[in-house]
Amino acid sequence: MCRNIRVLYNFDPPATDEEIRAAALQYVRKISGFTRPSKANEAAFDAAVDEVARVSAKLLAALESSAAPKNREIEAARARARAAQRFAS
């Protein structure tokens, strides 16, 4: 899995359309092997990103959880602490 794709479910506030599209773009880049497609493949690439984003938003809207929503700032601080520990010299 691409490390840039983050969990978007069960956050307060919910994931934005921009976050969902960014995750879809990373996914399509990963499976296609293209960072930027050629002109010949651009339409197919963009259509795939749009479709993955649409389906992802639909999935996030349909999921249910009994857990309390996670706080974005707390989760970001935890991720920074893990990264600092991981990359400490």
C-alpha cells in the first residue's frame, strides 16, 4: 500500500472531497505506475481517479462505527511522534 494514502474513516470532521480525491490519485498512481500519465493515457487516468474518488466517498458514507470519531489534531500529533522516533539518529 502506498504510504501516502491515509485512513479517512471515522474522523471529526469527516474527510473532505479534496482528501478523498488525493487518496484516489495516490492509489491510481500506485497501480498504474505513472506519476503523470502521457497525453495518450491522460483521459483514462483522470477517469480512473474520478471513479475511485466517487466510490471511496460512497464507501465512507456507508460505513458505520460504534467507536467515537478520532480527533485529527491528536492523530496528527501521534503520527509526528512516531515519525520522530522512527527517524531519530
